[in-house]
Amino acid sequence: MGSKLRNGELMLEMEDKSGVAGGVRDAYGEDSATKDQPVTPWTVSVASGYSLLRDPHFNKGLAFTKKERDAHYLRGLLPPAFFNQQLQEKRLMNNLRQYETPLHRYVAMMDLQERNERLFYKLLINNVEELLPVVYTPTVGEACQKYGSIFRRPQGLFISLKEKGKILEVLKNWPEKNIQVIVVTDGERILGLGDLGCQGMGIPVGKLSLYTALGGVRPSACLPITIDVGTNNEKLLNDEFYIGLRQKRATGQEYCELLHEFMSAVKQNYGEKILIQFEDFANHNAFDLLEKYRTTHLVFNDDIQGTASVVLAGLISALKLVGGTLADHTFLFLGAGEAGTGIAELIALEISKKTNAPLEEARKKIWLVDSKGLIVRSRVESIQNFKKPWAHEHEPVKQLIDAVKAIKPTVLIGTSGVGKTFTKDVIEAMVSFNKKPLILALSNPTSQSECTAEEAYTWSQGRAIFASGSPFDPVEYEGKVYVPGQANNAYIFPGFGLGLIMSGTIRVRDDMLLAASEALAAQVTEENYEKGLIYPRFSNIRKISAHIAANVAAKSYELGLASHLPRPKDLVRFAESCMYSPIYRSYL
């Protein structure tokens, strides 16, 4: 760090040692911080004493040493005991396990995040398999439903129709200026729960906590945003404690103008390389926004692209258990919305690339069922545009069970958001013409899953290879324990985002999603396969994210879309070096 005079003022020069691209400087060394790197966080704004204990970025609670307490006027403001970070973690995990309901654990974790940010991420990183279902699906769904009741303090920006014409000013109200990734929702389609309006904020907050814990993007570079255009949920509109706009959803030109102002303001305020992740928009808006802005902004839709990438990874790894190539298999989807069509398109792209067949030919291996039945050519005039590529020649079929018997798929994928739709008849039909049927029940939360792990294993006599969107416990069937995999987007988006950020990528391309899928599939071990798993264990998620980030960055460099030059020699090591560390630093 050096200093020089600019406009007559002494300016600090912060060297960006993190190597993270995107025009973002790591002023406090958060990316590469360890206990051995003393950092004084008051070079920009002075904080000490009582105010220091109220600042979640720097508060260490009982981990402040005797010297730190003296130096920063903390003596008497804390009990005399000293707890190191490991002891604090042990104490808090013990407390969390006392709660009987997941929502209470969620509230306790959010309280910790607002009190001691580093300890929050230390807990999440070191106990990821236990805490992921608390801060993410399925508990985050319940948290969104009750967000008005559990709302404590703002964790992101709320941009409503009242801010039209002033969105740039609103963005400037956020205290952190060096933002690298925004997760934004309009709350219209939260998980499988529908329109939760302004209360959908729990989703961007949860996703960004995973960007940090699993992908290593530092917390100060993450910004959760909810765009409030109203809600059509009558229950919320009549709830006296609802925290959002009390009006029906804006649509059409009014909606488009607000979103366009938002996208323009984000680019103006944060630059070309700000990653904008769309989250839980309704189908019609999700596809339109992605199509409209993918050529002018760095945008990513996790529901369409992230889900597709993680499912494709599971299918690639499952080939070792079921044999053949992707092109040898036939796929049947229940659900033809964002997730279903997004997955289908990525599978077709992978088949096309591997076989050199035209994309239209690859699509013929994939069939979709929506609420009206099998999507076939005779329905093409009455279906939405994004479904039309999947309208193949076949007689109309109304019911899923009849579609299964007619198409005879080797892979059955559920993205319908409707629980209990993979019935015993459906599973038994899959078993009747497959030695090892691949069954993916992907809808969230758990209550909306197309079938449970126990149902899949029991009805298939233990022959199914099963994965789900929400977590299920291991199942014992006829003396053998089956461990269900979880096709969780959290495998993909944190590493994918890190890869874009560290390479300074300016646009997302489908080839990058394929690269992410291949990297994730490559992390599945023989030990995983022996248990019937088609995904690796989450306990290694940071290592997995580093490999995904490296593969995505490599593809970006290959396509000429990376601006961080020269290209690092070892992208995996570079990714690991960019990752945020939650270890406390010395404030002396």
C-alpha cells in the first residue's frame, strides 16, 4: 500500500493482491485474509468501542484479545472470558442443535450474520452439510412465507415502483461500493410456493450467503435486491404485517420500463463486469429478461441455467452407472417451465456437441409433459414459444403414466412443482423397461417433490438411481442403505460466479454452463458411485467450486470473453487464492 497526492488530497493506494478481476479492489484484504495478516479496519472509517461491537464486518465478540480490548476501548463492554473462533463455533453449533424447528435455526443464523459476519461464514463453511438446508432449501422457503414476521433489519435493497426514475440513486444508498455480484428477484415464483411479493428477499439473501461460503466471493461484494412491483397473493395483500407494496402486480410496459431502468442503472453504477443473477421470476418474465439482456449484460438465470447445469452434471456422472452415452438415452420431463426447458436445452446442446448432430436432431431424444399432457406437434399453435422446440410428432397423450408407457424413457425428470406426481404406477412402469431407471424429482421444497427417496427405492425394488432437489435422508431397503443424491444448484452457481468474476468475463455463453457441468461430474468419486450417488459430497464444496470456476474461466478465455489478462497458468490454484477466508484477523 502506498500513497500519493491527487487534487491536493492524500490518497491511499490499495494494491489489489487478491487478483480478483472486475475492477473491484479488495480494500481490506478480505479475499486473502488470515490470522497472520494484521489488518486495521479503521483506515477508512474509525470504529471502536461500542460501535465496533455493533459492526458485523469487524465484530469478533469474545474473541477480541486483551490487547485488542485495550487498544479499541472494549474493556468492560465484554465479559472477561476469551473464546477463540473455534470455541465460538463449537458453542454456537451446540446452541443451534437445541432448536427443534428449522425456522428457528434459520432465524438464529440470520441473527448471527447481522452480529458477526466472519463467524457466520466459518460456521457455514465448516458445517455445510448440516447448515445448507437451514440457510437454503428447504427452510428458506418457509422463511420467505414468514419474512414479514421475522424481518429484523434490511439485508439488501428493496426497489419498488415508487423508486421509478430514481433507481440509480437507490443503488448509491447501498454502503458497499465495490459490488461484483447481484442476485435479484421480483418474488413472483418463489421455489414451488408461488407469488410471495416483497417477502421473496429471503432468496437473494440466501443465495449470496452461499456465493461467499461455497464460492468464496467476499460478502462485501454481494448485493441482494428485491424488485417490488406488487403481488397477486391475496393473503399477503390482506396481511396487516406485509412489508411490500399493497397492490396487484404491475405488468406489460410498466414492468418492462422498471426492469430496464434497473438493468441500465446497475451497469452505470457498477460497470460492465457486474454479474446479475435473476432468481425466481415467473416463466414468461424469466425467459424474456434472459433473452433481452444476455447480449448487453453479464446475466445468469439460476432457475433456467443453473438448474440445467447441475442436472446435466448428474446425468453425465450417472452414465458410469447406467452405461452408454447421453445420445443413447431417452428423456421425459414432467414440467415444461423455466427449469424443465432449460435442462432439456442444455442436454440437447451436450448431445449435439458430442455427436456433431444438429441441435434439432438432438432435441428429438427429449420429451416434455406439461399440465395439458405430452407436448406434441398438434399443440404447437397453443403453446408458449419456449415450449415449441419440444413439440415432436406423436399422438396426444394426457396423463404422465401413459406418456411413460408410450415414450419408454430411460430418464424421468420432475420439474413440475407439484408433489406426489411420480406415483407407484409411474415408477413401476419405468422399472418394467429399464434395468436401472434414472429418476430425478427436482421440485422444491420437500413437500413439492414429485416423489420421496423412500418411494423411489421401494417401488423400484432398489433399482432406481435417484436424486432430488431438496435433501432426503438415506433409505434402507432389504438390508441395503441407499444414499439419495441432491441435484442442488448450490453445486454450480457459486463456482460458476467465481469463475466469471476471477476471469473478468463480460458475457455468459452456454459453453460455460457445459464446462461447469463437466467439472462437477468429474468430482464424483468411486466411493460416491458405490453408494448410488451421482453427485459428490457437499463437505468438499469449496474444492469443487474451485474446479468449476477454473473450467468456466478456461472456457471464457478460449471464447475471448475474459478481460483479466494475462491468463493465470494454474486456474484452480488461482480460484483458491481468490476465495474469501472467514478467519478472524488481528486488529492491532
